[in-house]
Amino acid sequence: SGAAYTEAELRALADVLLKHPHVWTLTDDMYEHLTYGDFVFKTIAEVEPNLYERTLTMNGVSKAYAMTGWRIGYAAGPVPLIKAMDMIQGQQTSGACTIAQWASVEALNGPQDFIAKNKAIFQGRRDLVVSMLNQARGISCPSPEGAFYVYPSCAELIGKKTKSGKVIDTDEAFCSELL
């Protein structure tokens, strides 16, 4: 969605989770390096260390390192959970190819300066797309705090008629009209 939780939002969520010790947290931090403006990326375990033992964090090299399609991801969490995941994963796949694994190691351990450059390019593209969508009559589009996806709303167009007189009664109908 491009939405990202602020430290205050994570704190509020953590306060609820602390009251429910049977509930685990799964975080998808794939876009941690692709946040914009003055947004500061934080994990829930950073905000509330008491949740560390019941938090599974997932990440990978696809987005920040532009390695989509390489299918390299990783998880961090409590040792018993990671061991159980390893047992299941070992039965589900034969593993990622060696070249992709070593390329990922180099990406993670190598120079990181290109991430900021790519992020600036993505932000420029995001700003352009959001600006153009918001200039379109009946469309509103918030700027995502992270990632490079946008989710415009066509709610103002529901119930309107096309030039041919057809009523746009759903978002699906709106999309069909665009095609």
C-alpha cells in the first residue's frame, strides 16, 4: 500500500500487543530503505523490545537492491520459530540458485550509497505520478510514505456518466472505461 507506521503508531500497536501475549507480530520490512520525506523507519521490536521474542521480521533484496525476480528473502526472529521455518522451507523448495545467493551477500555487504540515489529517483517518479493523478478530475491520490506504489481513489466518479451515457457504478466499471 505504500503506507508506513510512524513510531507513535507502532507504540500504540505495541501497547495493545503487550496486553495480549498470545499474539505474535509479523513485519514485512521490504521497503525499509524506500521511505520518503522526513519519515523515519522503525520496527515494532525497536519501539518495544519486549515484543522481540514474538516478532518475525521478513525482508529481502528485491526492492532496495533492485533484485526483483531473484527471489531472495530472509527472516529474523526467535530461534525456535526460525528452526521450524527452516524445517518446513527445506521440504517446500530446493533453494534459491547459488548465483542469486552470492549476489545478495555482495549487495548486502557492499557499498550502500546507490540506495539513496535510487530512492531519490523513485521519489521523483512517485511525486510526478501523484501530482498528475491529483490533477485528473475526480481522482484523488495520497502520497505513499514508502514503496513506489500509489493507490488513487476514483470515489468521486462513482455515479457519474461517461460521454456515451453509461453510468460508472463501481471502481471496476471505471477501470473498464479507461481500457
